[in-house]
Amino acid sequence: MIDITLQNFEADLINASMAQPVLLDIWAPWCGPCKALGPILEKLEAEYGGRFTLAKLNSDEQPEIAGQLSQAFGVRSIPFCVLFAGGQPVDGFVGALPEGQVRQFLDKHVPSLDELEAEAGIEEAEEALAQGDETSALDRLQQAVAIDPANDAARFDYVKLLLENGRIDDARMAYEPVASKAIIDGRIAALGLFLDACDKAGHARSADTLTAALAANKRDFEARHELAQVHFAAGRHTQAMDELLEILMRDKGWNDGLARKTYVAVLEMMSKPAPKPAAAAEAKGALEVTGKSAAVAPNDPVVDQYRRKLSMVLF
């Protein structure tokens, strides 16, 4: 538990919530309900074992912060609790709620033990990959998916690494549970197209045969897309996109937009995911707070260059 002041507001509340949720309890010494709620919050912080941090703010001593939060959420009474995650306030409640209701509130936002274990597995896999140990990385990712099947980030990394190691059947089996999400999730859709490319590359025509076909007919889009898939499967991303651009310059809508979809999939597979954004503050209004960070993926000059090329062709 920490006490929040203007001096540590950014470091111990905003920045700290980037790593794990922070529940801010706004209270006052004269408030009876605050005295009833406080011990419940302290008990739950201990029981949740570090899955969230409890912070307390004395509204009498820190009226500026308390006033800003109260105004943003339209709240005029205490105790008032605000949950911060990802550098922003995302939800809150007013009054001395019973312990069960506080648990329900926390469980909407605080990661479960399985989720934390899966995230740890992803981090361990990244460390193993940095050391060139793909076998250990695959083991860690497989465990993460088994522990938390709903963790799409772990599954994405697992399927991608399986494909890069030529384990197409295993990748297809691991991808199947999320295949239906491809309609609404661009990264899942890209993963499916990468899986398709790896599958097709295994029995594609030789590069010489495909090159000869294209020399004879530049509009042989089937051959050009097949060559792009071979490049995509082999990790030759720019060569794959160059072939797909040739299709798009001649026929943007070819095969129900398959060239465009495959091009976007290559870009997606090259891109690092953006940091998790903070959840929106539902119906309570969002706060503009010092130090909040937008969820922005790291820039890659090659990705940026090929995004511009695609825009020039399409628009």
C-alpha cells in the first residue's frame, strides 16, 4: 500500500499502473464509510498476492487530485475508488461496498493467476529466442497457451514460431481454436494467411518454373501469388510484397482482394504488436492525466516504407 501525493502521483500511480493495476482509494479521516472500506481493501491486496497495488489518497490533504478525479467521474462523495491500468483510470466505484462486491469489481480488471503465468511464459520465450534457443521458446509458449487458452498473444507467437520451424500440422492444430476470430482480428487473420502460405509453399512450383511463367505472362497472377507465398513462407518479406505489389498495380481486386490481404498479412507478421491499451472508462468518462502513454507499436522503417507503397497503389 502506498500513499499518493502530487509529488509521487505520476511515478507511483500513473507509471506504476503500466506494469500492474493500481486501485486508488480516495478517503478522508472524518469519513466513517472510508474507515469501513479501508481494511477490506488492505485484506484483498494481500489475498490477491501482488496482482494489484493499493494506493490511498487523503482528499483533505490532496484536494487537487481528488477534485480532478471526482469531477471526471461525476462523483461528489467518498470513499471513491478508481482503478488505474495502462497509465489511465479505467473504472471506479463509490461507497463502502461489501467485500464480495469489491472482489467482483477487481476480478473485472485484475489478471488471474493463470493470465500472469501465461504472460511470464511469453517473456521467458522472448528471452529464449534472444539467446537463439527456439526449442525452449516453443516449450514456454506451448505451456502459456495450455495455461491460458484465451491468451491470443501467446497463441500468436506459438503458431508463428511453429510455422517458422516447419511444423505446419502442429501450427494448424494450435491455430484452429482462434480461426473464427480472423474476421475481427487482423493479427489472427494474418496468422491464418501465413499458415496458408507455409502450407502452399511445401508443394509449390519451383522458383525457376514460376519465374518462367511470369516472364511469359506478367499477368499470370496465380503464378505471381504462388511465388509471393513461397517468399512469405521463407521469411523473405520484401520479396513477397514486391510480387504482390505487381498484382495490385494491375488488378487491385484480384481474387476477392487476396493480393491485398496477403500483403497486409506480411506487414502484420513483420510488425511488433502495440502495447496493450488501457480499457475505456465505461460511462464514467476518461481522465486526461499527466504521463499517460498511447498504445503505439515500435516503428520499423521497412514496414513504414511498404505501408506507403501499398497506400500509393491503392489510393
